[in-house]
Amino acid sequence: MKIPLSSVKLMPNAVELVKEALQSGWISGTGEYVTRFEHDLAERVNRAHAVACSNGTLALEIALRALDIGPGDGVIVPALTFVAPAAAVRAIGAKPVFVDVTEESWTINPSIDPYGDYEAIIAVDLLGHPFDCNTLMRCTEGCPIIEDAAEAHGAWYEGLRVGSLGDVSTFSFHANKTITTGEGGAILTDDPELAQKIRLRVNHGMSPDRPYWHDVVGTNARMTNLTAAIGVGHVYHWNELVEARNLVARKYDERLRDLFQNTELYRRPVAAWATEACWLYTVAHPNRQPIIDALRSRGIDSRPIWTALCDLPLYRESCQGEYPVARKIATEAFWLPTWAGMPDSAIDEVCEVIHDAIRQPVR
Ligand SMILES: *Cc1c(COP(=O)(O)O)cnc(C)c1O
């Protein structure tokens, strides 16, 4: 593809820090950069504790286990998201229960039955947009909330940073995410006891005070010191990396405004209480395929959004009722190429092809 869906911007200081980490000889999951990364990340999103781990999916599994969610427990998951939250729930033997998203924000509909059969909620900050945390807490009083912030580094919810919502929050630092370490994840909380449980789980369940003593079954989900060095470099450039994607989004907004006003093309909405941090610029159209085909035939990697999880046979048992909003978005939305530093010429070209495809007379 001539214009890829996304592209990694490796900051020069990250490259330097990795070299230093390599030269230090500390290349496993122990080392100065892991500690620094955890400290810098917690500070950046205003959480008391952060534990680095190997990816965003394991971060969710470990958050669930640390909250003592286990076999047979129900966990609410939005019907529209990348599959990882549902897979994490299944991986620990619990049952995902799907809830629809709202038209207003494309995030989880907070009006969940407070007496429903579930023990936790995973709320996803979808495509750079926070979930409605206060309303969700009010509706589900006392039920632990895990915030999956994998797609929303740098977004805000009513003056609060994404990554600081709910009881526990998780990030992914996969190469296509806004802040990246290649592969990587983190689990954050303000609760010191919970943070301790999380750390145990990431590191073999081993007691920090007594070597080779294990009170819980852990795993090895540690982030390597090399990976953490990339993370330190990129967290340092956090605002710059977030703003660079927002700038691309504003340019798309400008160049597509007439289509949003005069045709059925529409943009991913942003709720009044949210400050978006664009991850992948997302638009939608009731007949999206000809637009995507036109883009792809010109070497532009545009892709339909995920299948709604309620339509995956693997998760049929997680459905209760209908999911009209998730299904509508899943069949209409598609992604446009987005990355930090994407050149204007590429944005122009994408928008020209979309204009041509939509203005084409219907035969
Ligand atoms: C990317 C992503 C994850 C998983 O992250 P990995 O680091 O790739 O395991 C989890 N949740 C959401 C919503 C994501 O977009």
C-alpha cells in the first residue's frame, strides 16, 4: 500500500535510551528503565501506581485476576471494541456479557442493570474517546471498573486523564498505538494493595520480601528493560505524539467537512464531556464498501472497523438482547490512514479519493 493505515514514529531519544539499556547489560524484565517507565507513566496519567507488563491483553487478564475475578464470574464488556477485553475475560475462565454502546460516544452504554449477574466491568475508551465514567459508576454502584485505555493515550474525561478512570486501568503500547514500545502494556491503580497484587501476578506470584515464596499463582508477564527504555523515550514526548495525531484529525475534519454536511458520510462523534485524542481517524457511511474499494484501488489502506463482538459465533453465549448501535457502527464505520507526522499530501490524496467516490453518480 502506498499510504499505509499507520506508521511508527520512533523518537530519537528512545533509540538512544535502548542503546544505553543494551550496553548496561540489563536486558530482562528487571532494570532501571522498567522502574522509570512505570514512574513516568503513572505521573503522566495521574495514577499512584503503574506496573509495566508485556502487552495490553495480558494487562487486562492480570487486572481481572487482581480483582479476584475468576471462573464463572460475569464481566460486562462493550459489544463494540477490539476483541482483547472479551478474550481476556474468557482466558481467565470468566464469562463476558456484552452491553451495547451509545450513539453519542460509541462507548459502553452506562445504563446497565445494577442487579445484573456480573462481578466487574471492562469499559473501553474507544478510538481515542473516553467512556462516561461518572454515569457508569452511578449506574453500577460498587462494581469494580477496569478502564481499557489502549486506544486513548492523551484523551480527557471531564478534566481527568484517560488512564486514571475506574478502579484499575490498562494500556497497550503495541506498535500501532499512540504511545508505543513495540509490544507492551501496563496496569495502573491508586490502590496500593491492589498494585501489590498486580505486581505479584506479573512476576510469578513471588513475594517481594521472601525470594521463591509464592502465595498466589502468577505468571511471567514482565516488560523487558529494553522495551521500557523505548517507553521512557516515548512517554517523554507524550503530548507531542498525541497532538501530532490530533493535528491529522483536524486536517481530515477540514477537508471532509462539506461531505459531513451534505452527504451521508459522518465522523466518529465526540461527546460534550470528552476531549478526544485521535488514534485512528474514523468515519462512517451507510454504504462504505465502494469508498473503501476506491481508496484501496489507489493504494490507500483504509479498513472497515471490527465486527461487533455480538456477531462473532465464538462469543454467542455472551449476548443478551439486541445491539443495534454496535451493529450499525460495525457495518458503517471505517478507518482512514492516521499517524504522527502524516504528510499533508497524503491526507489530501485520501480526501480527494473519498470526494470522488461519494460524488460519483449512482448507476
Ligand atoms: C490494542 C488493544 C488491546 C490489546 O493490546 P495488545 O498490547 O495488542 O495486547 C486491548 N484493548 C484494546 C481496546 C485495544 O485496542
